[in-house]
Amino acid sequence: MRNQLFRLMLFLSLVPCSVNVVGQGRGWTRVRNGVLWYTDRGDTVQAHAPGFLRHEGRWWMVGEDRDNGGLPDVNLYSSYDFRTWHYEGKIITLPDEEGLPVRMIERAKIMYCKRTGHFVIWCHWEAPNYSASEAASFEAEKITGPYRCTFRGRPLGVKTRDCNVFVDDDGTAYFVATTNENQDIGLFLLSDDYTQPVKHYPLFVGQRREAPVIVRVGDIYHVLTSACTGWAPNQCQHAWSESLTHGWSALHNVGDNTCFRTQPAAIIRAGSSKKSGSLLYVGDRWKDPTLAESKTILFPIQFTDTTCQIINLDSFDINWREKVCRRRAWR
């Protein structure tokens, strides 16, 4: 335990070592949980159930616009420090073509495909009454778009809902979603260009889990999921495996019985490489107090080969450039 605390102290601090220059990504940033995020123009950020990509030294975030007075579609924001966000635009809108069924977009997640040099977004593509159980993918040459739809429907004929994406160290990409009327988790191998489902691996059959998030730490894969309780928070559970497609451990509780009033959305790495830097859990604090005002929450998260610990903090400091500072780890 003392070794874990020491490692965390290298990245987290309560007192900044230098004044963060907003927009430059230098020094330390104070993370304050439970408050709304704002753009550099003073507008509230609307990117719920967010997906993240670090590209060309900047963080890019896609997520649901819950403040548009109707069914959610997708906004894009960028930031150097997670403190100030720049609104890049609405990059995916709801279908309005004649003859297409009414759909809403949830849990948009973004990837960069090195093979094509394109950006790909996968999302839950759903009817207002949640009867469609579909997914969709969109592709663009530039991260800001324009995006064109490359897939919509049930992947390989499988009903899917809450979803995420995962790109392995070798560049292989996967779409992961709750399947079979929220009974199972489905892992879908994607095509080389990330736009099409190729193969389906059923996981955690009959466990009734949703909101899956996968991360690789060393040679071990970890997954976090929530139970299916609508907008209400519940017990997050963790499992691990040496293979993505089989051999997963049993699910074990992590955090408190509401995961500190959050639902998993993403795990991101503060460092500039895929193998270094502190890991951060990103969760949604839904209906706080309304859907449009739902909060995005960040917590430090630590993994061993077989365990996971989410560290519940109201505030902490993070250095996005991995500078080391010997300060108290938290309060």
C-alpha cells in the first residue's frame, strides 16, 4: 500500500508546483469534481457520456448534447488541460433524411485509425423508446469533420445498447456494448478501418451489466461496468483477463455501492504515452440535478494485475505533462 501511495504522489498534488497557463498545457491543473465544465466563451460544456482522444498534443472530447431541447446528438470540444474547453462544433446530428426512422445518439466514442489516417466515432444509435438497440459508426478525414455514416444497425445482427470502444496496443480496434436486452456484454472486433463489425465475442453472459470501459495495463486487460438501473447510480464492478476475448475473471465490486454517484464513461491516461502517466477514471453523475446539468467526474484510478481502486476525491491536482512534484497526494 505504501508503494502505491508513493507512485500516486508523483502525479497528484493538492498544491500546484507552478501556475497553469490555460491553453498551453503546462504545469498543474486543479480538478474540482461536482461542478459544471465551461468553454472558453463561458458556455456550459454539453458532452455527456464522453469519449476522449489525445491527438497532436491536445485532448478532444465527444459527447451527448443534452441541452438541445430534444433527442441527444454529438458535440466536439478540445482542451490542453481539462480546465478550459473550446467548442469545436456539433459534429454528428440526428438523421433527418426522409424515410429514415427517428434516432438519438448516446455514448459517442472516438478513435484515430493510423492505417487510414481517419477519425472514427461509434455510438449507441437508438429509438426514443429504446426499441431499436442499434449502433452506428461515422468517419472523417479531419477530427472536426465532416463525418459520414459508415454503419448503422445491429452489429452482426446483435442488439446493442450502452457502448464503448477499445484500441489495443497493436492498433486492433473493438466496439464493446451491452447486448441481448442488457443481459450480456458483447465484444466486437472491428475491420482494419474501424468502421465495420467483423466478429462477436459474448462476455459476462447473464450478468446484466452495462456502460463497459476497457483499459490495458501492461499485459492485463481490465473492464469496469455498471448495473442496469437507468439513470440511478449503482455498484461498479471490475474484472480482469490476460485475453480480451476469453478467460475473464469473476466480477468484483469496486468503489462504494454507487461508485461515488457515477457511471463509468472512460479511463484516460494523463501521460503523453500509452504506457506511462497516471490513469484517471471518468464517470457521469447523471441528473445532477437535470440531464443537461449532469456532471463529468474525474477520479484517480489504480490497477494491479488483479485489482482496481478508484480514489474518491472532491479535488486534486494533475500534471498533464508528467512532471514530478513531491506534495501531499490528496485530502
